[in-house]
Amino acid sequence: MKLRPIGERALAKLVEPEEKTASGIVLPETAKDKPQTARIIAVGDFEDGEVSEGDLVVFARYSGTQITLDGEDYLILNADDLLGIVEE
């Protein structure tokens, strides 16, 4: 199934954080924070055109609407919830 967001929204897939710290300590599920980075899968009608498919973005904590498409979890994020693009 393919989804194209309407208006100034983006469809994003969460990027899970590392399971180990820099010193090699393995983090249990209960110690992990909710991820705040996601890969943009599709974009709606953004006026400025700054966000495009494939971008890695940082978004506001507890924002977006979670959906499931073809067994995969995604977020639909409003343009106002996007805080920045991670330069890779």
C-alpha cells in the first residue's frame, strides 16, 4: 500500500536508537527513550520544499500520529512538528 500525506505533513519511519552506549553497556527496553528521529518516506504539499523523501529528521517529542501500513509502523508528522534535518 502506498500513502501520500495531505497538506503540510510527512510520512516517516522511526529510526531506533543504538542498543549499546558508547562504552558498550547494553540498554534494556525499559531504559530507552522514545525515538525522536525518523526517515522521511513521503511528503505532502510543503510550501518551502525543505523536506524531501529520504531525509533524516528530528521531530518534537510525543508528536505525530502512529499508523501501520503493510505490517510496518510509521508516523504522520505535521510540518510544525519537524525540528530539523540531520546532515549525514
